[in-house]
Amino acid sequence: MAERLDRPKGEHRLFGSRPASPRNADRFGRVSEGIARFLGTPRFLVYLTVFVIFWLAWNTFGPSNLRFDSATYYFTALTLVLSLQASYAAPLILLAQNRQDDRDRVSAEQDRQRAERSLADTEYLAREVAALRQALNETATRDFVRSELRALLEELRQDDRARERDDGAHPG
């Protein structure tokens, strides 16, 4: 009893069968998707239509000793064959849809993560551009430096003129 409690529930096997490996499950999923895709094509519809027409024509107009599905019983065998095909097609289509939903979910999650990264990158770049603008506003531009130099040069010239006037007014 204690040994059985040590094992996870998923490890239990019915009828001695092996547990399905992920690789085999994926292979089965790919094959079922291929079948489901084929069942949704016009080619399949044409094949099925030709099959049904041949079946009906053979069992209606063929030699009576070779007919295997009677029109008097409303083509019961044909109904059973089509029901069998539908009973296999429906789960395969659902499995393919589930796998597509899983892929869409993963793709949506990856898109969401990519959008988050893009938003974070955009916010970072916006902060960097704002910092650069602030830094540029605090730095002296070429025109500002030129105007300051002109103002200093004009002050120096005025000081020189004032000294020359003072030296000329007080000779020696």
C-alpha cells in the first residue's frame, strides 16, 4: 500500500500499456492535423462525392447479384460507412483545433511579451531623449558663446578707450 502512495497518479498504466511519449503524441497530433486539413479541402469533397455516386450507381444499376447495399433498405451500408467516417473525422478535427488553439495561445503570449519589451524600450528611449534635451538646454550653444565673446570684446574695447581717454587727459 505504501509503495503505491509513493508513485504519482499519472504513472499508473492501464492494461500494461506504455505511457505515450511526448514525441509520439506530437507525431500523432501532426498526423491528425494533416488528416483534418485534408478533410477540409475541396479535393476530399470531390473524392467523397465520386465515392458516394459510384456506390449509389453500383447498388442501383449494377448486376443484381453483385449489389451489396440495397436501395430498398435506404442504402444502410452507405449510411454506416459515412457515419464511421464522420465519427473518426470529428475527433481529429477537434484535436487539430485544440493544437491550433495551443499554438495561437503561445503566439499571443510571445506577442504580448514582445509588446512589453517594445514598450519598455520605447519608454527608455523617451527618457534618454528627454535627458539629452535637458542636457542640451544647459549647455552653451555656439551662438550664445559668440554673443558672450562679443559682449566681452566690446567691454574690453570700452575699457581700452576709457584708459586712452584717461591717459590722454592726464599726461604724464
